[in-house]
Amino acid sequence: MLAARLVRRLRKYEWSLSVAESCTGGLLASAFTDISGASQWFTQGWVTYSNESKITQLGINPSTLEKKGSVSHSVALDMAQGARKNSGSELSISITGIAGPTGGDQFKPVGTVYVAVCIGDSYLVRKGEFGGGDRASNKHSFTIFAMQKAIEAWDTHFDRLEKIRNATESSTENEEVEIDLSVALSSLNPDLDSWQDGADWDAESKVATTLDEQEKASLGTDVNWSEE
């Protein structure tokens, strides 16, 4: 149901979505395109598995990959921003992680993932650690985690704007007000899932885990759900 929940939001505002994936190999794109009518709001998806494809397809700086590694806050953000820019979508989601059973180390063990969500010039990046599950279950967990973060980011975005708009309009005798997104989103608590506008944020300090933040949802529940 997670994909369907986000799609309802997209259709309400007539927004479009793009995704950029590495370790999940297209599972996120599949979850969205399983929904009937996806061509109305799903613009494009990338499976940039190699570093070279991240560079050529999404514009990731080679030095970022060298310094930070492909599974990192910086690369997740650059992937999401590259997807949004290259597709022209209003919303983009990226996933980069270590699904296993190999590829992990003491600093980034198997089950580590970074997810980024971009809405306009604002973004959310979140790290997750999902333990030593098998490859298939990790890919499943990463995909659900990405959809959860996208929904939370969306709701934070629009709830924040609505509250500011209401407060501002009440102080200006109900005149229609244009909201500055950077100002609207910049005062969120930096210790929680946080929007940033061009600022650095220590993603390592807040880590999601399977037990703490993830309900075991089925990716298949959206297949028979139609937007039409």
C-alpha cells in the first residue's frame, strides 16, 4: 500500500516522480509501475549499478564516489538530484546500499542503505541499517524504507507549508500568500528527519533500523490497485 499512498498524493497535485536505484535493481520503479495509470505520473527510472553509470547517467562527481564511496549520504543525494534534473520531475527518490551477502565492512555492514528524497531544491537524506538479512529481504526492506521516507517527506513538506500559509494569511487579512519553500522548511528540527536547502547535514547521527521504523509491508499489495 505504500506506493499507492504516495501515488494518491502525486495525483492530487498533478506531480511527477522519478527514481534512481543501485542495489535494489529496479524494485522501487517496479513497485510504482505495478499501479495502473503509472504513465501519468511516473516519468523515468535509472538502475545505475556501476559507478560509471552513476557518473554518466546521473552526473555524480567521480571525486565524490572516490572520497565517500557509492553507499553514502553524498552519493544518495546526488543520485536523487540527478534523477529530478534529468527527468524534469517534481519529486525524486534514490536508493544506494549494500544488499549482501558480500560487499560490507565494519563501517558499512551488509544491510546499510542511504535513501534520498528531493522535492524541488529541498531534500531529505536518511541512513538505514537493516542487519544481516539475506540479499532478497534487504532489497525488499530498502525499497519499503525509501517509500516510507518519501511519504514522510511529502507530508512534512505540505503540512509545513499549509501551517505557514494559514498563519501568514491570518496576519495579512486573508490575502493570498506566496510561500518561500526554503524559509518554510529550514526551521524543522535538525535532530529528526530533516529538510535541508544546500546545507550539510550529518546523516550518520540518525540511523533507522528495521525494528524501530519499518513495518513489514508487502510490495505486492499495490498490484491490483488502480488510480483510474
